[in-house]
Amino acid sequence: MEKKLAGKVQTVLGLIDGDELGLTLPHEHLLLDLTVRFKLAEGSVTARTMAEKPLSLDMAGWIRFHLFENRDNLLLNDEALAIREIMRFKLAGGKSVVDVTNWGIGQDPHAMARIARATGLNVIMGTGYYTMDSGCAEVLARKSEDEIYQEIVNDVMVGTDGICAGIIGEIGADSWPLHEIEIKSLRAAVRAQHATGAALTIHPGRLDESPLQIVDIIKKAGADMSRVIIEHIDRTAYSFETMTKIAKAGCALEFDCFSMEGYYPKRYGVFDIPNDAQRVNYIIRLIEMGYLSQILIATDTAMKSRLTAYGGPGYAHIPENVIPWMRAKGMSEETINTLTVENPKRLLIFVAPSK
């Protein structure tokens, strides 16, 4: 019998109703291996020594400005720690978390199921291929679009020992200009979106033009734009004009780097990453333009230094800090509920397959 997902949310422990989601973090990483992004610091012996030291609290000041220059910072592989950290979100009122760790950065279905059981949280798992530089380039080059499409569909419909993905992504598309390999991955993901009824979430590049090129490609491929999330709107110097173009295309705009302040990624030379106050101001402007239903917020916690155990704000930053700031800025409870509950719910509920 064909699996029927329409009208339901698929967690790693099975199907639930959308109303069970509650306060949701739509873009996080409970476990992952991002060491492919490690960059050995240039210069002194001291800087190079810091690169290989196990991360500790006494490094908190340094790591804030050198996120990618310590290998251990880029590895979340302690399941017990992940449970303790995400429980802070639950204690702050959280109900659901989307872990978008996918192929290339260590998707771990069994671990996600164990974390869901241990915490009582709804855990939704992502699927598909991450960026070319995550080690996916050779695999993506070798496989056809049809093969990639079938893999994604299988991960949603069959899964690993019955543990299934509930969202497609985060699909890596951050090369510039966009490489044909990542274009192939995007097209396969769009086809899988139609075949499964799942939402599609995409990791764009850091240039202002990158998300617009992605929007153009997936639109031509036939994507349901109302069920596409463009991530990391706030981790790059995207102009407000670009934000509005993405919104006009019908996509959801995900401000998922809340709490990430005071750094710039040296390998990209980007300095204009906003702070949390600026993120909230951007969101207010978009709401005033009528795009409330297309905005998502999260923290994209993907490094040890973002965890409370290492001096970071942790997964509870949204309910503990951001929501109070939004209230102070004059946002109504209804608006906040739309951002944190209703918008993720709309996207996580499967629709009927269209192809």
C-alpha cells in the first residue's frame, strides 16, 4: 500500500498532526560533522595550535571570531550533550525541531530517533545532498538526476529502518556561479518535492545574486514556490531588495542565524552579517510589506561554540531571548505565534503529491 503523507507531519518516530508541532525550530543541527569547512589559520604557531585543540570554555572569546579555524568546533558528535542542550529548548516551551543534517554532513536517522525518544520532542529530519565542498561533489557527479531523485524519495517514503525524512534539504547550492552538479541536485530535489508532497529547503551561496539564481532555476524546474524555503537570509550581506525579490517569488525567507553575531567568514570576505536587532528589524519591514506568512526564524546551531556547554546561547535562544525582544519591538502575540508556530506548521505538513 502506498504511504499517504498528505495532511500530516513526518517525524523520525512517525506521523503526527500539524497541531502537535507547537513552537518549532525549523533549521537546526543536533548532530553533524562540518569539519569539511575547517580552515587552518594562517600566521603564527599559536594560531595553528588553536586549530587542533579540543574546544573549551577558556577559548570562548577567541572562537567567536574564528569559528571555522578550530576543527573540534565543527563536530557535534556527542549524543548525550545534544539531548541536554535541546532540552533547554523544551523547558523554554519548545515542542519541535527540524534537524537538516543531510548527506555530506552526517545524517544519522537512528540517533535522531533516540534523541526524539529521550526528549519527547518532535524531531523532523532532512534529506538530500549538502554542498559540493562537503564531499558530495564526486558522488553527485557520478549519479544521474534520476538516481538522486529516487534516493530522496526513498528517504522520505521508506527511510532507514523505517526512520523517514520529513523535509527535503538542506539542499546545497552555494557554488558561484552555480555548478552544474548542484543544479542537478536542485532539479532532483524539485522532482522529489512533487513526488512526496514535502517542503524543500535550500542552502544558498553568499553572494547577493545566489538566491535569485536558485529561485530562477527551481522555478523553471517546476517547483511549488510556496513550499520552498531559502535559508540563511541573515548570514550574508543580502540586500533588502534581494529579500523582497525572494518573497515576491513566493518562497519562505528563513532568518536562521539568530545569536550568530560578531564574526565574519574570512574565506568569503563578508563583513556585513547582521546582529539580532537588525534581524528583527528586517523581519518587521517584511511583515509591513505583507510577507508575515513567509518568514521563519531559527538559530542554525551547527558548532560547539553555539552550545551553552561552551558558552554559547544554545537552542533556547529564540524563546528565551528573541521572542522577548520581538515583544519589546511591539510585535503582537499573534504575529509571534505565526512566525514560530504557524509558518513552520504550514511547511512541515505534507501536501498531496502532484506528479
